[in-house]
Amino acid sequence: MVSSRSNRDAGVAEAQALLKMGNSRLVSLFGSIDDFGATFVHYLVDVDSREYRHFCEQVGHAIPSAVSITPAAAWYERELHDLYGVAIEGHPNLQPLVFHEDWPDHLHPRLKGTVRGEYRFLKVQGEGVCEVPVGPVHAGIIEPGHFRFSVVGDTVLHLELRHFYTHKGIEARFEGIDVSNGVMLAESVSGDNCFAHAVAYSQAVENAFGLSVPPRGRALRLIGLELERMLAHIADVGALCGDVAFVVPAAYTARLKESLLLASASLVGTRYWRSLCRPGGMVRNITDEKLRELGTRVAETATEFAELAKMVLETPSVLNRFESTGVLKREVARALGVVGPAARASGLRLDVRRDHPYGRYRTLALHVPHFNSGDVLGRARIRIEEVSVSAHLIADAIREIPSGAIAAAVPWQSSAQGFSAVESPRGELLYFLHIREGRIQRCHIKSPSFQNWPALPMSMPGNIIADFPLINKSFNLSYSGCDR
Amino acid sequence: MIFDVAARSLAGKQVLIPVEELLGNCSGSRMPEVDPAFLNFESARDAVDSCPTSALRFETQENGRYLVLDYGDCTGCGNCINAGHGALRPAARLVPCGVARPALARRWNVDTGEELAPEIAEADRAAEQIRALLGRALNIRQVDAGSCNGCEAEISALTNPYYDLERFGIHFVASPKHADMLLVTGPVTRNMEGALRRTYEAMPSPGLVIAAGTCGCSGGIFAGSYAVAGSVSQVIPVDSYIPGCPPTPAMLLTGILQSLNRMTRKGGLGGAKE
């Protein structure tokens, strides 16, 4: 259910009034500029976990900050300030988010003004306090980002993030390209969740044009989305074991993940299901026979993983490290608008598949596991349970696979506006599109990682710095997805 | 518990892929190649028209018209395979990996279907010296200079039990100061440009640099963005290139070994099995 309010005078005030009510959640906040150079601010708000509402207002100079209403607005407003030059009144910390010190002064993506890149970290003072800077280049094969710890001995007092090292200007990259070419860009926003991005983008086009994907196309998408979730969760559980030096399950899960990737490569022709989804449906069919073969491999992997995960969770040395580590409290998670597995491990039962169902999920009764502990163990258990749920969803979809077309015709040259969300492995992922005569005017991506990164530092104080890799991994957020 | 996990793992099947099955294999990469049997001007033109990047283009030489496929620009979107009337098909083997930038492009004569022999870049003397020094051990420092993390997922897979990179004496290390090779991914973003330069400077000499992934090779679909400084070679010197969006583990392995000229011992790229 989607409703849209485009109020040129009071959209911001209306959105903020709605956010003051307890049953609403800030989904996204972003800017756009029209052909005449007028700047607009957009709010997307989720009401009652049932309805997305869109508010839009043309802004002159400043808008009031929403941070005192919902801290979830803090990063969005900083990004809005950086990329659209919108002044934010009353923001507690309006430091640059996107631009760094080395950014060329004259090179603003949309405005004529200069770029401000200087940044000051919070200085924690007191006896024995020292700072530990980490990154942007890290020790493992991971993405770049900077973490600044203030510690006393091993204990972390404060953690501050400095990200956007992988900012590629992707939203601006969408502007002016053909709708049909957008999938390729969407797949490269966060490569490990490429299929979720491709589906979210395609659904936004379909919602804008009022298209309906044929049943077989919907089923194939569900299989791809749930397979991607299985891959991500299996790898995450393995990486958590690796971070507590339990290398056997780490290697074991790496084998399970690779077996599914190889199955996709041989049966579908692509390891991560890239180049398979398009607006209207799917690019090419997968035969029933190949789907059954894939289903067999998925079922085998899920069974093996469940047995392995049970053994891992019964190992005292694992529990000792996972339990009560990196606790994200429910109130904090709610205040920061946290989504995905991290929300469900902190007692917030949010899942786009159930709350705002799309495609084949509209016809399903979905089991959404949740835990209240908010610690590394909770986030591990969420993933373990969800692997099993995903495997069942895939099995059902394959058993009941509809025949017929896989894609609907798309009016490629039309104009429209629309948005759509999916539950990616990291949580709520939303694309907002404004299309004119078949070309994209504005594309905004609400990324679950952008939403969740500010929650990570809130789970660090009181933990030892040596547990940071474990806690970070338990959130497993995408840097590229956040930075875009 | 802990021993059950170990026992279960040991009882599992052996999955290591033999090296001869890996080298030159690009299954699942979505990279296209030309099927000469279906190549003609019309099919080539439709394929070129469907290419959203500049990977496919025509080139006129003295002895005819050629269809150029530059893997350094190819994202594997599959448009050309759908539009090319059979002239392009998914490549299973022999996509160039671990070669100089010009050698990433292959050329087919549009009228005869014959492939032009690839340009062999003359090996750099410094690179040869490094290869001689490195012998059988190689330490790699991976640097993400702005990638979408698709390349990182595949590079991480190199250490899984199917590929087991360590069997070749190749290790990923935590610091550039321990590295013989930088494996760099991504279009280099403005925010990562300085960090990439500093990482390169921290690597002891002699050292090799590989640019991996289509973004690393050419900037890919992000070339020209306000937030992108350029491809890897526009920021630091690059010795060889591995295309792919993302390159599969087999392509990465082929590229790394090819960069070290180790594959000649097995008869060269794709020659091991024949």
C-alpha cells in the first residue's frame, strides 16, 4: 500500500508531524532538483508497518531538522546538506558525510558552490583515554571505511565512523540513462546483494508504470531473492565463526556457499544471478528441470547448514564470545530506524516481505523469526533460522512453479514516478524513481546499510576493542551500498 | 560440539577443483565471445547497438572490418547475446586474464569470422625481475579502491576449499608492507585515491599491481562520474588486468598465475587439458 502526498508548502511539516506519532518510522529522506533548478525535499515514512507515505516539498533555503523527532534522520540530513546544499536548522552535528578532505574544492556534483570536506572527530578526554584509528584500508578482504575508537585499556568508550570512501555518485549516474539500462547500475550498488537491487529497481519501474509481473516471473524472482539471502546468511555465520578463531565451520560454510554458487553458474549461467532480472519480469527462463536440480542442491545445503549451525551453537567457546557481546538495545534500534536482521535480533519485527508484500510474497504467510537479546548471538541466530525459512520458500516456489510468461511488456518510453521496497539480506531496500519519456530523471536508493551503520557505534561502548571485528561482522553492512 | 564439527567436516567430500579445470575457465562469468559461424555484418551491428558500454565496437583495418570486444569495458549484461542473432554466446574458456590492457580486447573479422592474433605486449623488464625473485611464494594485499564488493566476494572465494589458493603458495596478507602484489578493485573513487597511492607506496619494491574487475580495468560503468578519479592505472602503475563483473574465482586465479607467467609450465592458458 502506497500513498503519495506532494505538498509544495507543507510536506516537511506533515512528515515531521507524522514521525512524532509512535507508530511511524522514517524510511528515507532525500533531495531532488527539477528542470528549473528548484530543490525538493522528499520524506518516505512507514506508518504502522503497513503503509509507505511519500511527502514532498519545494524548499527555499532551510528546513527544520527532524533529528530531535527521530535520530534516524541524522545521516540523511547530512547527505541532503552535502549533495543538495539544503540548510538544516537545528541539526546537532552537521559535519560533511559524503565529501572528504582531499575532494577537489570546486567539484560539487549539483551546485556551483564549493565543497566542504574538513571533519572533526569527537575528542574523548580523561585519564588513560587514547584513540585507535582503523582504516580505510583494512587487514582483510573487505571494503574501505574508517573507524575511530576512543579506548581505555581494551574497553571502548566511543566509536565514530567515517565512511563514504566508496562513494561513486551512483544516484547521479542513473540520471539521464534509459530505464532498460538501470538494472546494470543497480546491480553494482552492492554487489553481494545484486539480485535484491535488480528486483527493487525493476519493481519501482513496474509500480511507476502499473505493470504486473506474470506468476512464473514472480516465482523465479522469489527463488533468486531467497537464494541470495541464503548465500549471505551462510557466509555471515561462517565469518562469525572465523572471527572467534573457530576455523573449521568457517571453511565448512565457505564450501556450502560455493556449492550454491557453482550450482547457479552451471544451471542459471551466473553465480550471483546478475543480468537475469529486468523491469517487467525476468530476462530469460529457467527450465523446470533445472529448477528441480537447483532445488535439490538448495535442500541439501540447507540440511547440512542446519546441522552445522546446531553444533556451532552448542559449542561453549562460541557462546562465550557471542553472548551479551555488542548489544543493540531495542529502543536504540527503533530510534535509529534499524532494519533487517539487526532489527529482528533487537526485538523489532520488521520484514518488508510481510509488512509490504510484493511479487509472490503477496500470496504467502511468512514466518518472521525474531529475538530480543540484541547481541551477536541474536544476530547469528536470526540468520541461522532465516536460512531454513528461505530454503522452504524456495522449495515451495519450485514445487508450485507456474507455467507461462516470465515478463510483461514495458512501455519503455513513458513518464511516471514510483517506488518499491524489497527485503534484501541486509533489510529494507527501496528504490525511488522519476522517469520521463523513458529516461531516468531521479533515482534515490534507500539502502539498509546507510540506515544501520549509525547503530553499530551504539553497540560498542563497554565492549573490548578485540571484539569489534566480531560485532561489525554480526551487522555485516555494505560500505558500497551505504556510500553509493 | 567442537569435535563433532571437525569430524563432520573431515567426513565431507573432497571438493578441491584440479588446476587444469580452473585455468582459463570462465563459466558463470557472463562474459561473451564471438561464435564465428554466426558472425556477419548485420548480427555484429545489432550486437554493437545493444552494448550499453563501449565494450563492443567496429574497427576498420587495412585488411577488413573487425568486431572488437574489449573485455576491460564489458559488464556481462548479456544484451549482445540476446540481440546478436547467435554471433555472441556466453564464453566458457579463454577470456584473457592477467594480461596487459590492450590484450583484453579480441578482434574478429566481420566478413570471414577469423580472429586476429592477439597483441602480445612485451613483458616489462621490472616485472620479469619480480617474477624471478618471487619463486613459489606470493603475498597479495587486496585493496578495494571503491568497488561494489562483488569483486571482494569472489576474491574471498579463492580461499574456500574448492579453489584453495594457498596450494599455489599464494597468501593474502594484512599489510601492504608484507606484499609482493597489490590486487586492486573498483573504479578509484576520489575519497580512496589518496589511500590507494599511500598503500602502493607502502609496498616494498619490487612489487606487481593487478587491476581486477571491469571497474578496475577501465572505470567500467562508473568512469566519468563526479566521484570517480579514474581507473586504477590512472592513479598507480598497473602490470596486468583481470576483466569480469565480477571476475569469477577461476578467472582471478588464472589472472594471478598468468601475471606471474607460471602458466607456461603447464602449456599456457587453456592448454593444460588439450
